[in-house]
Amino acid sequence: MTEQKQEEKTMTRSDYEQLVSKKTWEDPKFLEELRRDPKGVLEKFVEKPLPASLEVVLVEDQPNKIYFRILRNPAELSDEELDGIAGGWDSHDTTNVASTVASTVATVGVVVACA
């Protein structure tokens, strides 16, 4: 699928993972920037500000170690997240755009926590 056609459809978590991974493979400088400022780089990449309370932490995989993520139960939303839904940003956006955009960035995993 071409990048233009991909942009025309709703981006999935897998789509973002593939695009970010490809960019890190082709542009080592992008990977370094992602390591230095994961939240800022992801905001630029998705062209949308992330919630102020959202912390994005990159964890690099090792050859003999994987990071297995268990997704948070969407039924357990905080008041802040419920406010975000009313304001146009919901936990689904946070999960699918922010927390996993770079979960497979080359060999980088993503751990996201709300403060």
C-alpha cells in the first residue's frame, strides 16, 4: 500500500508501528531524536498534541529479551481521561496513537503511563 493510500484510511496501531519503524531504519537521526524526546517526536509524527499528563518512555529491546505489554482495561478510566473524552481526546487515541506508535520502533519498545 502506498503512503498516500495509507494516509487516506484511518491509521491503526500497526500502521504507526510500521511507519515509525521504517523511519528509524532509514534515518538514524530520527531514532536518536526519538530516544532523546520520545513524546515530542511522537507528537510531531502523529501531528497531534498528546495529553500533558501522558509520559512516553522508550525501552530498547536486547537480543535475548523482549518486553511484553499488557494493555490497560479500557473500562478503568480516570476522571481526567473521561474529561479528555469529552474534550475530543480519548483513551483509545492515547492507546492507539501514543502508547504504541513506537512499540516496535526498530528495536525500541514503548511504555506509557499517565502521571
